[in-house]
Amino acid sequence: MLNDLFGGWHILIVLAIVVLLFGATRLPALARSLGQSRNAFKSEMKKGEESAEAKDAASPTIASDETTNTTPKP
């Protein structure tokens, strides 16, 4: 998909600009921090999904025939 938008030369020019802006010594630290941020985001999303599934499993389900009955149960 990226190759459809940009050719090989475009990507090389963008990479050269990034190296000029950040410097070759700071790029590994930048890539490391981006990877750590991505991993933290993925783990938090996984925790959120697990807690939502646990919350859904803990909540009782109501049968459809119980919702139509308006008289209180003894």
C-alpha cells in the first residue's frame, strides 16, 4: 500500500530528511522509544479487552420472557 503512494525514491528522500533532522545517533533511541510505546499501547488494549470480557461474563443475562413480565416476583 505504501508503495502505491510513494515510489522508492520518495521513501529514500524522506529517510534522508529524517536522518538530517534527528541525526544518526538519535535514530536508534527514537526507534526504541516508538517500539516501547507501541508495546505499551498493545498491552493496555489487551488488558481493556480482557476486562470487558470479564465484565460481560460476570453480568447476568436476562431471558427474553422475563422482560415481558411486569408483575413483581415474590
